Amino acid sequence: MLKERHQVFVSLLVISDSLVVAGSEFGSLALSRALGYLPADAWLTRSTVLALAVGFPFILICMAMVGLYRPRRDRPFFSEFIDILKAAFFGWGMFVIATQMLKSTSVSESEPAVLFLIHLLLLVTLLTIHRRIFRAVLHALRMRGWNQRHFAIIGTGRLGQIAFHTFLRNSWTGINAAYFISHHDTTRRTDCLGRPVHGGLDRLEEIIEEHRVDGVVIALPQSRSYLLPKIMMRLGSFTVDVRIIPDISPRYMPINLSVHELDGMPILTMRQSPMLGYAAIYKRAVDIIVASLALIIFGLPMTIIAILIKLDSRGPIIFRQARVSVGGKPFKIFKFRTMYHGASESNSGPNPEASGKSAWTKRNDSRITSLGRILRKSSLDELPQLFNVLKGDMSLVGPRPERLDLIDDFRRDWRGYMLRQNIKPGMTGWAQINGLRGDTSLRKRLQYDLYYIRNWSLSFDLRILLLTLFRGFRDPNAH
């Protein structure tokens, strides 16, 4: 039900946004012509129409990528306005590039900069006004009780109260928790979170007859879950929608939760890698394209770094270390050598870059070369991992790969750690761009990694890559 309702709102928004984007494009042409920035014969020429047609989908795609069609109507409008600015700037940039590539004669011979600026300002203004009006109309409809569905929540415990707050925050669903029914047989409680409690399970049929609702949400605590079959049977006498919220702690389902059906058999999926089907294809395509471009861009700097390493100290230019990829598969990670070849750790063990069995490097570690210190501070020592990405052992974005000898310790000490193995490790990640590198909290790093896995999307990856350009190359925790 929630999915279907959201799809209706998304469809309405896409249609109305399309009209607004088209209006901004043609409006910018009309306004530029009226102000004298375009000649009279520039109106709807073949090249102009082609440029508009190419730029149009780019703007809508950018709006989807920044999350303007996600079910988060409880956000303040300022947050939505920021997303509109992001989408408008990215989409407008694509529009400008498309226009220049098509070499629109009518535009290039006049004032292209002014035309593009008018288009950007008009696009942001119209989208902002449109989204504000859409919110106001939707809010007014909800306040008048239109397009709402009234539900009763069976369960006044922790789970029932969580359900109530969740529906209250996500008003876009149109679900109104009208009242509660206690999960006990009888109750003296008459109020829960400002909503009436009309009685317990002994009066279930009587309550629903007296207080008609569109549906029922069953939120039984685990200790009373054995009553679910009987409640379902009793609700069969009423034409109401029934939704069940299982009492499962999020700590036991840190990736995702979905319900599917196979030949009539319901299957509840609690943990599943998000990199399945088209998602894996999209991510792999981005990895190959961006890694190839990065190697072209950084090819010369990498060659210079290789020469400097060879001149700075004896030993190999690249060191290889065993790490763990998706599904626990081992692979050799590539990095520029940053330590003296054969140096020992505090004169008591082998070089950790050679063996991988000693502790992490410390700040101002004496084993690091002077050039290596610069490479580590700037993260340039990790550029060879672009070859790991092309080989398929790593991705551009994901949790950082861990050493083989540490996996067993982390698996035992940190609950949920092995869930990181559901996707490929990355050169950069959500934890890294938030400063969790080097000798920082493992617990916090794991929390950020699991957040990334739960909320993965292609736009999330692109956001992390973009932030890496500004945050990833210089970090106070990199040493």
C-alpha cells in the first residue's frame, strides 16, 4: 500500500516537474528574445529544439539522483530547496554542454552566457515555487482529512509506539493512526501518545464495529506474537487492510528487509547484498569508466611518483598485500611503497607492508620514508588500486578492504562486521570521507560502513566520489 501510494505521488511529481522544466526552457528562450539577447529568427530553430530535447532529461535525471522523488515529505522545505539547487546546477550544466556540443548557431551568435544564466535562474525559481505549492496543497488536503486512511494500531507497547511515531513523521503516506487497541486481553489504559485506547483484544471485534477504520496495523511485542494467527482469523470478518510490523531489532537486520513471494510462499528477506541484478551492472560500469579516466588523468603523476620512489630508497615501487574482497575472497591490493624496504617495526618484527601481520602504522612512524610520508598524507600511495578496480577485486566506493589476519578478530569482537563482505571493498568510502581513517574508532567506522550498505544507490556513490575530490586527498588522520 505504501509503495503504491508513493508511486502515485512520484508519477504526479514527475509529470508536473516535466511541465515546469519544459516551461523554464521555452520561457528562457522567450525571455531572451524579448530582452534582445536572441534574434527574432532564433525561436524554435532545429538546433535549439534539439538542444532543449537533450537537456530536458538531464535535469529530471539529476532531480532523481539528488533524492527529490524519495519518500521524505517530513523534511523541512529548506532541505528540499537545497536539493533543487543541486539538481538545477547539475542538470543545467549538462544542458549547457549539450547545447555547445550541438553547436546551436542561433545561440552561439548571440549571447549564450546570458541565455544560460536566464535559463538557470528561471529553472530554480519555477521549481522552487512549484514544489512549495505542491507541498502546501498536499498539506491542506491532509489537514482537511482528504486522501487519508485511518488505521487502528494493535499494540500499545514499544513497537506500537514506534509505529505511531513513524506514521506521524511520514505524513506523505496519508496514514492516520486513529486509535490503539491494547495487545493485552484487557486494559485500564485509556490513552497512548495522545490517541485513545479503546480496550484490549477481548473486545477486538466490538471495537472495530464501533470505531470504523480503513485498516489495522498489528504491532505485537515478541512475547505476544503467538496470538498473531488468532488475531488474523478474527480480522477476517472485516473488510479492512491488515499490515504486520514484526518485532525484530534493527541490530539483527542491518542491511535491508523485504518481502517476496515464490509460488505462493511468502519469503521475508532480512539480509541481502544490495549489489544484485542491474545494481551490480551499473556499479561495475561506473567503476570501469571512472577508473579508466582516472588512470589517463593520473598516468603521468603516477609515473613521476614511481621514478621518485625508485630514486628515494631501494626496494620495489609497488607492494602487494593480502586483503579480503566480497564474499571473503582474498586478493592482492596494490599500493605505492611508502616504507623502507625490510624495515622492522620498533626493531622487533618485520615490515608490516611486507608481512601484513603487525599493527597499523603510527603517527610519525620511523619506518616511513620522507617521500612516503607525503604520499600517505595526500593519499597518492593508493592510486595503484585503480588497477584493482579494473581487475574487479575492488570498487571505487565501498568499505575499505581489511587484512586477512584481522578478519577473524573483528568477526568475533564486532557484531555485524562480516556484513561488510556483502559488497566489494572500495578505494574510498562513506567512513573515509567523514574522517574515519588511520587510528580512529573501529566501531564508528563500522557504523558508517553499514549505513552505506543499507542506503546504497548509484547517486550515493557519485556523491562520495565527488566529496572525495574535496576531502579524500587531505586528511589529518592519514599517516
